[in-house]
Amino acid sequence: MFRLTRLIPIIILMLCFGGLAACNDEEPPNEAADRARLDKMETEVDDLIGDAACNDAKECRVIAFGAKPCGGPWSFKIWSAATVDSTALAGLVADYNKFNHTLNDRYGWMSDCMVVMPPNVGCVDGHCVVVE
């Protein structure tokens, strides 16, 4: 009886550690799969923006897109407040930017560290576009 009592804590510890090890079966990072996911996320953003139809320049907006490793966005997406749900767009872009930042850290991605300025936009022929 004495031996069994001393073995119970050891058996419990072995089961706990065995269970934890089994739960840690994460797949290793896969850069190609992560890039494909990032591309899919960008496609979702572009699909939401659509053709950025507008009636007036006041409807045309830009949103910072991507996360450079040095900080700041990679670019800006042009969109129309007349045709896009701004809350949905902000959520998709925030998810994209966060995942982009994660991949920068995960894979040691680099950038030119140049500051990208938001473009001037206007409504030309019924679509929001970059204007000089």
C-alpha cells in the first residue's frame, strides 16, 4: 500500500506532462502558405472596395495598407465612402496589417524603410483615383 501511495503523484505528473506534449503538435511555419493567406486577405479587401465608384471627390478616401518591418504602411488603398462599409473595411485592413506584422517577425522580412505618403485622391469619371 505504501508503494502505491508514493507512485500516484508520479503517475499523475507523467499523465499531465504527456497530455501537454500531445497538445503542442503545432505545424512549423510555412512561408508559402502564409503568403497565400496574406494574398487571400488582400483579395478580400480589394473585393470589398470594388471599383470605388463615386459622385464627388469628398467620397474618396485612402486607408493605410500593410505593415513594413520598419514601421508604417506598404501602400494605401483608395476607396469610396459612397459604396464601402467603412467599419467592415477598417476591420479587414486591421486584420491584414496585423498578420503582415506577424509574418515580418516570423520570417525576418525586410523593407526599404521609405516613408510612404498617402496619395491625393479625387473622383474622376465616376471612380476614386489618385490625382496630382
